[in-house]
Amino acid sequence: MQLSTAAQEIQQVLGARRDRLAHEVQKEEAAWRGEQQKLQVQARSLTSDQLQIRVRHLQERRAKDQHVFGNQARIIQEAYQVAFHQIERVLEQHDGIVSRVAAARGMNLILHAEQAVLHVDGQDITEEVASHLNQVLPHVFIPDDGADPEELARSGKMATTADEESMMRQAASAPQQSGTSAQPQASTSVLRRH
């Protein structure tokens, strides 16, 4: 995956989002600690009720921040999954890049390098697969910053696995419906453009 331009783009774009979120969390943590220290200093001059109210507000702020930041982290993680799934689909589908490169070399078993105890350098198809992947899929769809992939999938603005399965069923049934004169159709993207 390191040789894939699409994977590099995912790491760059979503890595920057993850780093920005980590910075925001640290900034908010520092602000929250400052407020907590300020409250400890003022505690002697406040009544018990005033202190409880200020402590409750600080706790509510903390809980709200944790919810917001947790949701943002989930969105980034799901965006990673959406983007990497597109690469996996192209690589691993029945007639995907890995299958075609392996068949061209007469291979019938493919392992990740870390799964093999010994291997011959001439049998490593990583660079060839990456080259084909970069030609077929130089970029992937990455949801916009702050866009929730779950919401995009529900709205129909992003392809889902259900869309892919539906297209595969249609493609499989099309030759049967049209008889023997079925002509191959041009490959269409599963991703919708909006």
C-alpha cells in the first residue's frame, strides 16, 4: 500500500485531519485545566452552591468536548475505512489487480510478505501490483473534512457496499437476460459524483 498514490493521498489528507484534531484536543485540555485551577483558587471565596454550579458547568463542558472530539475522531476513522476499502476492492475483487498479476505469472497462491517464512525475490509482485493500482486508481474518494461517512451513505452521496453488491448482481444477470449476444459494457465507477 505504501507504493500506492491513492494510499499516500489518504495518509496525507486524513493524517493532517487527525493531527489537527489532536492539536484541538490538546488546546481544549489546557483550557479546561486552566479553568479547573482557576476554580480551585476561587473556591474559598465562593459559596457552596456557587462552587457546585461552577464545577457542574466545567464537568458539562468537559463531557460535551469529549463527545464532540470523540465524534470527530470517529468520522476521521470512518473516512479512512471508506477510502482504504476502495483500494481493497480494486485489489482483491474476483478479477482484481492481484488476481490478474498472479494469473499472468502463473501463481495460484498469494501471501502477504509477513505471512511467508521464506520467499524468492522474483516471486514478489508488490511493485507490479502497485504500478497497476496507480494506473487504475490514482485517487480515491475521501469524504470532505467534517462530513460524516454514515450520513453520506444514508443520503446516497457516497457509494456503499450495498451499491457495489447491487451492481455486481446486475452485471451477473445482464448476460443471462440478453442471451448470447451480450457485449461487454464499459466499466463504470461505483462512486457517484455530486
